[in-house]
Amino acid sequence: MTETTIPGAAAPPADDEAAARQALGRLRAEVGKAVVGQDGTVTGLLIALLCQGHVLLEGVPGVAKTLLVRTLAAALSLESKRLQFTPDLMPGDVTGSLVFNARTTGFEFREGPIFTNLLLADEINRTPPKTQAALLEAMEERQVSVEGTPRPLPDPFLVAATQNPVEYEGTYPLPEAQLDRFLFKLTVPLPSRDEEFGVLRAHHHGFDPRDLVAAGVRPVATPDDLAAARRAVRRVQVADVVLAYMVDLCRATRSAPSLELGASPRGATALLNAAKAAAWLGGRSYVTPDDVKGVARPALRHRIRVRHDAQLEGATADVVLEGLLHTVPAPR
């Protein structure tokens, strides 16, 4: 069985990799000090950070999307900023712009909120396409160009964009080109009864979501830990039969009768990178078919489009993907 490797990727020292794994493992407990539940969403955000990808968070208001991103940034010693997307938001409000300095009688660049490690783009579908497009270069090239001058963004850099699944009035649905830039689309669920009880109990005893320090959230990992983890993820092995399974899954979306748009080749690449990160987080140096199945829905659900007649019959992106995961043969 042949396996793919990354040419030129040096294996990280075992001590660095072990320390990075332990540091990222402590993140869940640290995030849990402020956010009750949402383990799947936390895992998705970690995978995105390991893959240098971006995440679209979809959930009703009040399910701790903002708090989750802020807490993750605090536990990782990263800077985070929140930008509320509105209909009157301009591209320069996101990327920054040249401002005239009367003292120097010249123009100087004033950075926008996109110059951060974790950007929470709140209600991204409430701003017009022109402003949405301001994120395209940043998400793909990790830089922004103002007046023809490219300006690199910090590393790591992750966009966590949110949208409300039930409000469509006054919104601008993200075009396919922008959706394809997101590694994952994560659905943030409502808490269970026990989890909601825990939320109320914490607030009753004085928890303030605006004060993470008082909540006991401390940095438990560093950007160096994240960099070591990324190097380790690049060394995760993938057998050719597992690669072929990913290809077959993505090609199946392009021929599924209930879909009018299937996953792009970028979607297949996202599936590969996410599966490698999931395998590493699971303590393995190789990808299994179960790793692929575990990340298939968040990696592909926003890259496919269900036909209108199929939607009337109750089909959703997740339902279609679930069917394909059962019908496309997985290697042993």
C-alpha cells in the first residue's frame, strides 16, 4: 500500500510534537470554563487552525458563537477581533485604508480589523457582495491589497464568519466562490437540557462572558505549539486507497441526482487536509476512512447545492451527504 508524503517537509522533533499535542489537548478543558458543550464546534475550529483554513458558523443568536471564538483565542494566546457586518459596511472598513496625515503631509496606511489572528465576521451575510469580496483575497492569499500594495496578514490567521439560519430578510447570500473559501461550515446547535442548565447555573453564580479572566480562562497553548502541530499534521500519512475514497466521495456529489452543484476540487483538497488534522488530533500518524467520514459533512455541506424539487421532498445537504457516505464504498 503506497502512501503520500509531503516533499521537503521535515519531521518535527518528537518532544515538540508531544508538547503541542498536550497543549492543544488542554484547550478543550480551558474553553469549557466559559463555553458549555459545543465540543464538535471546538474540534472544527481546531482543525481549521491546523489546516490554515476558515470556518463558517451557522446558528441562531445566543448559542455562544462570539464567546467561543474569544475564549479559543485567549486560551491560544492569540489576538481576536469582532467585526459586525452591516449593509453600510465598506471594504475599507474591513481591510483598512490610506489616511492623510496632516502632520507629515502624506498618506499612511491604517490597518483594518482584519489584521488579527482570529477575526469574528459577525453576520457576514448582512453586508453587500462588494464588502464580502474584501475577504476573498485575505482568506485565500493571507494578504490584503490597498492601492495596489499587498500587505501580509498575521500568522496564524483565521476567519470565523457567522450567519443566522432562520433570518433571510435584508441578507445577501454568500456566493459559491466565497463559500468555497471556507474549510468548514459548522452548525452550532442549541444546547441540551443539561447544558442549558449548566449555562444558567454559571450565570447565577456570577459568570460574566465579557470577563474571561474572571472566568479562569488562561493561555494553555502558544502560537509555537500551533506551528509545531501544523508541521506534524503535514507528516500524517494517507494511503492511496484512502485518497481514492476521498476522490470518489467528491465525484459522487457531482453526479448525485438530488444535487445541482457538486463539490469542487478545492473541496477534495479541504477534505484531505481536514482528515489529516482530525487523524493527528486523534493521536494517529495516518488517516483512516473514519477520519474522512468524520469531516465530510462540515467540509462539503457548503460546497454542494440541493435541487429545489429535492428540497421540497425534505432533502438537505447533510441528508444527501449521509446517503453518499453509506453508498460510496469505503476501503477496509
